[in-house]
Amino acid sequence: MDHGDPEDCEIAIQTIKELYQKDIPILGICLGHQLMALATGAKTAKLKYGHRGPNHPVKDLKTGKIHITSQNHGYYVKEESIDPKIAEISHINLNDGTVEGLSYKNKKIFTVQFHPEACPGPEETSYIFDEFIKNL
């Protein structure tokens, strides 16, 4: 067991697998992003240096916009482990290229690694909540 390893959240992962089978909107943030990925067969790995603080540039691949985000995590979803039939990458970290968001195919589910609810500065990522509300 490694401190903060999302793979240790076995009960949560099992619950998320069950929720994934239902037709309900889900928004995963930070650990929720990692747990949804694990529940759908992807893998996580420990970052050499965790993403901590309010100044992490993230690119939204749908719009091409770059947002400065707040983050606090030590693990990431391994890009090569994501099944392209299940999810597509929606956001990437511009510092190290790690996956920062996933959009799940044929589901009203998307997840982000950063904290769109944090307010350490700009509120430019609040659109994440608008997109989720449209799914409700």
C-alpha cells in the first residue's frame, strides 16, 4: 500500500463500476477522475513530483483553450491504459503531458484531474460545472 494510491480504494471502485452501468450523469473531480478510470479498466501511476498548487496549465482539447488550474494529487491516469472504446482524453497537462480529463463514450460521464471548484485565482474552468448541469 502506497500513501494516496487510488488503487487502494477498492470499495469505491466497485461502487463506481456499478454506477457506470446506469444511465446517470457523473462528474469526477481529482480522485474521482482516477477512480472512474480505474473502474473502467485504466491504470494509474505515481507522479515523480505531485501536482500541487494553483498554477498548472491544462489544455482543453475540445476548445483548444488553456486554463490555469489548481491541483493537489500525486497519481495520474496512464494514457496508454485508457481503452479508446470507453473514453477519450479531453484535457492534458501542458507541463508534463499527463491526462487531465476524460470524456466517456455513450455516457453522460466526464472527469477532470484538476479542481474546477477551487478559487485560488481565475474562475475560467467553471464551465465544467455548466457542462455537467446540462447532463442532468
